[in-house]
Amino acid sequence: MTEPALSSVERLAEVRAAVDRAAEDAGRDPASVTLVAVSKTFDAPDIAPVLEAGHRVFGENRVQEAKVKWPELRERFGGVELHLIGPLQTNKVRDALQLFDVIETVDRESLAAEIAKEMKKLGRSPALYVQVNTGEEEQKAGIPPKEADAFLARCRDVHGLPITGLMCIPPADEPPSPHFALLAKIAARNGIGILSMGMSADFEEAIQLGATHVRVGSAIFGRRG
Ligand SMILES: *Cc1c(COP(=O)(O)O)cnc(C)c1O
């Protein structure tokens, strides 16, 4: 996967094959793992070949950037499923609801309230995941693991938000598997079926531990500039 001559479409095929192998190794159906191609920082001309190859599920981390690239790509390619995987500011909720099919980063009560309010106004209801800060890192977004159960209950009972998934980004300097296992445990005890975990460096471990969505950027698109 370090071969510089490979195109993004060839790397996509390699990553998909590796995802399938990891699923089979874990005794899982490869179709149970969705590959979210993380296209952040890449422009529409870099993304189009991957769409032409038939891939439809993408991740972006900034609302503003997605707003520039995706409306036009959606016009050219039907059936796109776009995931927001970066932090969401309250004042960008309306744009996010209009742009994204999945918001993976619900991480605080004020955001949940704003999403609920705007969903009613706009009549749009993207799938919602809660981001859990499994490493309890100061600088990282996400609900602390100890507060996750209560937060999920409040999303449901106070804000009427159906949370269908959990997402995490393990600390860069630690083995990721304990974080994936922790996320899986929180999901299981809350009856949540979707686990968004694993990136270019560790998606195989994540699949081993139950990931239903892996978010892979550089292994497909190459290094970000
Ligand atoms: C950038 C990013 C990814 C993809 O990272 P790679 O290491 O390039 O695969 C996955 N998840 C989130 C939240 C990201 O911001």
C-alpha cells in the first residue's frame, strides 16, 4: 500500500479486500462492514474517480469544506452517503443536516438540543452517532466513557433523538484495541448496533472487535497535503 504508482481506485480495491479478509478472519460477513472513504482535504477531481469506480460512502470532517465539494458531486453521482466525522459547532447544525446523511460526532447536550430543534424545522433526519472520548483526552471531542450511558439516555428521552451508532478516535500513542473493545462494550449495553471505529492504520483490529464502519482516508487517497 506504499507503492506510489497506485491510483486511488486501486488502493480502494486493496483496502476493500483487506476489510473483507479481516471480517472473514473474525468470522464475520464482509457485507457487515461499511468502508467510509475519508475524502477530507481532497478536491472533487480527486474524489470523482472513486465515485466512478462505484464507491458511494464518504466521510468529511468539516461542514464548510463539504459544502464546497459535495452538492456538485451529488448531482453527478446518485446514491451518495456522506458522513460527518469531525466536530460540529452549534451554528453549523443547519448546514450539516442539509449536507450529511450521517452525523457521527454528537458529543454534548447543547449540540443534541440544537440538532433536535433543526431536524424538526428542516424535516431532515440524518442518522446520528455519539462520539465517545475513550481515551479521556483533554483536547479531544467526545463524551467521556463514564457519562456515555446517561448521555445516550438524555438524547433519547429528553431530545427525542434516535442514536444508532457510536464512534471513537483512540489516542494516537496507544494501542487502539482496548479503545475499540470499550466502545463495543458501551454500545452493547445500550443496545446500539453501529460501531464506527478504525482508520487506515488500525481498521483490521477494529473489525476484529466489531466495527461496522471503518473510516479510511490516507490508505485510499494517499497522504494529505
Ligand atoms: C482523517 C480521519 C480519518 C481517516 O484517517 P486516515 O488515517 O487517513 O485513514 C478517520 N476518522 C476521522 C475522525 C478523521 O478525522
